[in-house]
Amino acid sequence: MRNLILVMTNRLGRMLAAIGLVISLGLTGLPAHAEDSPTIAKPITSASVGIQMFGWNWNALADECTNYLGPNGYDWILTLPPQEHKTGNQWWVHYQPVSYKLESSAGTRAEFAHMVSDCNAAGVKVVTDAVVNHMAGGRGIGFAGTEYENADFSPLFAANDFHSGLAKSDPHYCSTDISNWNAFDERTNCKFPGLPDLATEKSSVRQKITDFLNDQLSLGVSGFRIDAAKHIQPADLKAIKSLLIRDAYFVQEVAGSNTIAQEYLGTGDVWAWDQQQFATDMFSSPGYANLGKSFDAASREYGLGDQALTWVTNHDTDHHGGGVTYNQGKLYQLSFAWILSEPYGKPMLYSGYAFFDENAEAPQNVSGKIEKPYCASSTEVKFNKKIPTESTYDQGDFTCVERWKPLTGMIGWRDAVGDGVKKYVYAKTGVYGFARGTQGYVVFNSNARSFSASKLKTGLPAGTYCDHYSGGKSPIKLAGKTCSGLAVTIAKDGTLTTKLAGLSALAISSASRLK
Ligand code: ARE
């Protein structure tokens, strides 16, 4: 049987292998040496690049890890919530858990286990979206067949496991929806509108949540995005984290406020909300990238230090609005390149699908399972050739951001500059550039028209350099002889003189020096 599993290489074979693994270990057993995997052991740091793969089913994600995410230098992915959810054709059903079975429209438990294992093998850590603040509202039958009704999710949770089911004299009792999103008691005890709010101060509830997370860790998952962390007391999350079978990465979603996010730093990383506003201001329309000149000072004020996760858009801003999205064509691509260039934070990109209805789930088959994605463009953002600040995706097309050459180029650049200190900032009329130590220089032209750079100070040694943005992750080919992107010259005085196309960037590094 063991030999048979080893030689199975096709999809069916790998699915059967994963099922065999699960059966042989029991549902919550620890697969042999999952915790010893070099991928799991490597921490997520500022040198790591993550990407949220929204709407990807497990089988397709396994292939994407092997074929693109790993080879393109992505260190970790954020997946859809993996647990059983309410049924429906809206994407947000995933955020209404019905049970903690790893069965969802993204795939079965066996498919999930296999995806995690393939991604780890490709050097890509898996962070899942953990929806543990609440359960599904109303009544119905979940995706895996579990019946639920008015906060009764037996055998997992009963009505008194929720704040609305506690004695009215209990200080945590609340049966109404949150209206003040920032007041501590209200935001942690009352309901995300319409959803029963788990009493995470109860040790039995904490244990059930811990079991759910431990189950995923046992399959090789590396960490969690704690959904709606702002609505769970920091002490509860800390207690849950302390019960895990091994150290896991936590990034907590504390929406809308860096000040409230600071309450959660003792448990893990947090989303940098004000940084996302910067990205929006710099790249929503042409001509504003120079606003980046105030970013260093601003980011020091955030109070999040190196626990900030930096981002441009996520599934909420993508669907509900409030950020730069694929609709903004080349500006979208530039905005991701920008977060990859900054020394501040741990960057997370976003790869999703195009839609006309903001509620729409990724394309599903007749049984409600999410279909294999169709990548509309594998090389760069699909922009409208006449209006490059607009895109031309069809409904249900996947953007496949992880495949875009300018971004894999920027990952190569980020790797090359390491912790190089930012200097020689240039910021004028839509253009923003800076050096990182003596290892690299980047300049963004957010104007629709071209930019004639004249004697920009870079601090780089004189020579000919190949551009990562147009040339990709390893722009130098043929044993250092040719450049697959734009080649530029740095003069003896360390300055750059060149012409940069509209809505583009140039990123050169010590690793892209031709001569
Ligand atoms: C859906 C319907 C609702 C309905 C509910 C229950 O849209 O009308 O009341 O179901 O039937 C996602 C979707 C929601 C969806 C929900 C459940 O975005 O539309 O509701 O799933 O299916 C606040 C929270 C923050 C939260 C955002 C959306 O603080 O935690 O609101 N973000 C996370 C996820 C979401 C997810 C949930 C939480 C719930 O990222 O995808 O919702 O699991 C200010 C405030 C913030 C506030 C922000 C936006 O900035 O300071 O606190 O964020 O505005 O309102």
C-alpha cells in the first residue's frame, strides 16, 4: 500500500493518497513529521511575500503552488476559510461556518490535505482564514449536510456557547447587532450583524476552536488569518493560541483602526489599515505616487512595528469597494509593486476573480463546488490597451496576479535588496523613487504620460543594469549576457538618466547588473 501511494502521481492518485493518510491517522492525528517540514519551520518575516488566493479551490491551488507560486518566489498563501459553511452562491457564505469539518465548496478534507502538502513541498506555507468569532445566522443545512437552527450547531456548539445564549446577568451577554464598531464591550460581545457570536471567554468554546485549528496544523498548515479578530477579546485569542500544538503564524483582522490593532500585538501580526489608505491615495488614479514621500514618517506613527501586514486590497475591499482593484488596470499592478518595494511590513498581494455582482462567488458547478479557475492573463494585468487605467476582464475570469511578470520581478528585487536602508527619495508630480542601500533602486511613474528621468541619484555603482519590472524575477539570461527587460546605465556619479513609460516602474538591483 505504501509503495502504491508513492507511485501515484495523477490527481486521483494523490486524492486517494490523502484519504489514505487521513484514515491511517484518524481525523485529528499528526501526519508523520509535518512539523519537521522546512517550509513550516521557516517563519514569516518582512523578507517573506504572501498572496491571498481568493476563490481558488484546493485542487487548483495545489497545482498553482507547484507550477507558479513556489517557482515565482511566493513564501505563503492565504486561502479561503476551509470549514463547512452555509450554502449559497455568494462568496461570503464562507464566512458563516456551520461546523468545523474541513468540507467546503473549495474542496473536501482529502483535497485540502493534499493541497497543503503540495504547497509545502513547493516551499509555500499555507495560512488559512479562520472564522472563529461567530457561526452562521438563521437556519439551514450546511455544505457538508450539517443541520443548524438558531444558534444550535450540535454537537459542536449549543445556544449557551454564544453571547446571546448566556444568562442576562452575565457581563458578556448581548443579543443585539454591533452598531458601535469600536467600543470594546459592544464590539466583542454583540453580533456581527445577524451572526451568533461565540462566547470565546468560555474554556469549552476555546477548546473547540483550538481543536479546529490544531486539526489544520496537523495537516501542515502554518498559520491563520483570524477573521473579525476585532470582535474577539485579545485575551481570548492569546489563550487559544497558547493551546495550539505548535507555534503558528497569526495575522489578526482588526478592521479600520491601527489604534485598536495595537491591543492585539501581544498575540501576533495585524493588518496595517492606514498603509492600505496610502496605497489607495497613491494608485487610485494616475499622478499621485509622489504621495509616497510621507509614507516613512506615517508608518512610524502606526505603532505596529514589524508586526504590520501591508496590503493593497483584500476580498472585502475588492468586492465591497474601498481600495485599488483589478478594475484600475496598470495602476493596480503598480500598487502591488509599491508594497513589494517598501521596507515596512510584510507584504501580502491579492489574487481573485472578476465579477459584475459584488456578492458573486467564483464560478461554481451544478453541485455548488467552485470550478477550476480560468486565468485571463498569465503575464501581466489585463488592461484596456486604449485606457491602461481600466481593465477588460470578463465575469468569472481569474486575475492570476501571482503569475504577473512585473510582480515576480519585484519579488526578485525585494530579495536582492534585503534589508537595504531607504535613501535618495525622489518624489515629484506622480513619480516616486528611492534606493535601498547600495543594493537597488526603484522608481514608479504613476502618470499616464512617460517620464524622462534625468540624473536621479541612485547610489548604485556605475554599470549597466537590467530592469526587474519588465524583465521578471531573474532578468539576466545566458550566463549574464542578455537582459530580458529594459537595460539602463548608471553613470559614474551613481545617477540614472532614462525614459520611463507611463504607468510603469523600473527596478534595478545588484542581482540584475549586466556589467
Ligand atoms: C452578510 C451580509 C450582511 C448580513 C450577514 C449576516 O452581507 O448584510 O448581515 O451576511 O446574514 C463577510 C462579508 C459580509 C457578510 C459576512 C457573513 O463581507 O458582507 O455579511 O461575510 O457572510 C467590520 C468588521 C470586520 C469585517 C468587516 C466586513 O470589523 O471584521 O466589517 N471583516 C471580516 C471579513 C469579511 C466577513 C466578516 C468579517 C465576517 O473580512 O469578509 O464578512 O466573517 C469600519 C469599522 C470596521 C468594519 C468596517 C467595514 O472600518 O471600523 O470594524 O469592519 O468599517 O464595515
